[in-house]
Amino acid sequence: MKLIIAAIKPFKLEEVREALTSIGVRGMMVTEIKGFGSQSGHTEIYRGAEYAVNFVPKVKLEIVVASAMADQVVETITTTAKTDKIGDGKIFVLDVAQAVRVRTGETNDDAL
């Protein structure tokens, strides 16, 4: 099993969710986050005053899938979340040692 963590632009969330559902992803966790990467924040003007925004709002997706499906999920997120502008996000893929469905006690792939 693989844990896929993706940080994307918030306005792309629904489009990415629909694309992932269409390829068979059955669940995900979503968290609103703030951060910065190579864009290092930006400046904005509010009521005539310019100020620095050091942390940019993003949405973090956490998805656990069977190992065989991981590449397809990464490709789907990449193509759907892409805007060709700086700050499109990052995707990380990690190994998952164990998964348990709390309600039934099912483990690993059965728990997904």
C-alpha cells in the first residue's frame, strides 16, 4: 500500500476529487494548510497598504491506495491540479506498513 500526500491549490480540490473518484479512489482526507516553496510567498495590497504574505493557502490530500494504483493516482493528480503557474504544489508517495478499518477490523488492502 502507498500513502500519497499532495499539496495543491484550493480551487483545484473539487476537480481533483472528481478525477480521483472516476479512476476508483474510494476515500481521501483533506486538510486546509498554509506553506511556501519556491514561490516564497507574495505581496498583496489591502486597503492601500502593501504587505507580505509569507504562507500561501493550500489543500493537503492524503490518500492510501494499493501499490499497483499509486502511479495512476499520482498521474491523475498531476494532470488535474496543474495550472502551469508557480505554486501548483507537490506530491509525495510513502510506503504504508499497515491499515486497519476500525469498524470491522479488516486489515491492509481489505481495509481500503
